[in-house]
Amino acid sequence: MDKLHLVTLYVHIAAGTTAFVAAPIALIVRKGAAAHRRWGKIYFWAMSFVAASGILLSILLSNIFLFCVAFFAYYLVVSGYRWLYRKNPKQKVARLDWVINGIAILVNTGLVVIGLLRLVNEHLSAFGIISMVFGLIGLNFSRQNIKQYLRPSPQKGAWLFNHIGGMIGGYIATVSAFSAVNMHFLPTLIQWLWPTMIGVPVIYFFISFYKNKMAKGRKVEDLVEVKIRD
């Protein structure tokens, strides 16, 4: 293992560990409060290093699957973070958001293609199924984002729900990678997908919690501290 590979791997592990710890803290404290923003930023930047190091590792290892998964995880986090800047559904969609989702469609389509090829060439390939699942999840996120860019949701607090979905979704991907590296006692398919099976209901739980509060007359501002910058 050459020096660049080793240093990149250490950065990847350190950043992944930081993200692994920061996300749950940001999730359990009051949304929008100082602690939430602080730990949310730590999580976001840790995931930035996870993605950058993961992409570099994929290039060093000539592993297109690793490249797509690294981008997939980071896209979910960036997608969730960008919704903080779209609290007003009438505001113009930034060019950056179109670019992010355009690239995401290409990369996640790549994951689906990789999955299809593996399923064709390797009967019931675990990595084929994993690629398909991740690719389709990523494409669904892009579909929902673009749909709301073109036709903003009338649901109050839609930005909050999208923020929650993206940030937790990125964490699920991080836990999936941790599981794949460390939980070798599990079958490959379970190693990669158990976080998704547990994490998706968690996303729906938190979104439903806030939706129910709003349905009872609470405003978004009553439930979270609406603020982006310190």
C-alpha cells in the first residue's frame, strides 16, 4: 500500500468516525438550535472529507462501485443541507441545485447500470442488488427534488422534511459502509442493506412527528429554530 493510499484511507476512517458520532447528536438536540447547527456542520464537513477521500480511494483502486457509493452518500447529505436555503418555496432555484441533481442523476443511473450488469453476469449478485437499491434511492431523491423545484409543495415545512430525509439518508449510507467494512460475520447483502431497512422507518418517524405537530396547528417556527447562518 503506497503512502498516498494509506494517508487517504486514514483520512477516510477519521472523517467517517466523526460523521458517525456527530449525526446522532445533531438529530437528538433541538432542531435549529446552536447545538444542532454546530453538530450538523461538523457532520456535513466530515461527510465532505468522507466523500473526497472515498472518491480518491476509488480512483486509486480503480473501483467504479466505490466511486458511485461515495458520491451517492454525499449527494444525500448535500441534498438535505441545500434545502435549508429553500425555506421560501417561491424563490428561484439556484443553478448549483440544478447542477448537483443533474450530476446525481448521472451517477445514480450508473449505479443502476452496474447493478443490472452484475445481475445479468452474476446470477443474484449481492453487489448487483446493492447497486440497484442505492441507485434507485438516489434517483428517487433527485426526482423528488426536481419535482419540488418545478412545482413547490403546498405542504408547510416541506423544506424541513426534505432536510431531514437527506441528512439521515446520508447517515444511513455511512453506517452501511461501516457495516460492510467491519461486519464480515453477516452475509454481504445484509452487511450493506440492514442500515437502510432500519433507517428508512426512522426517517418516516421523524417526518411524521413534525407533520403531526403541524396538523394540530403548530407552526414550523414553534418546532424548530429557523436559522441558517450564525
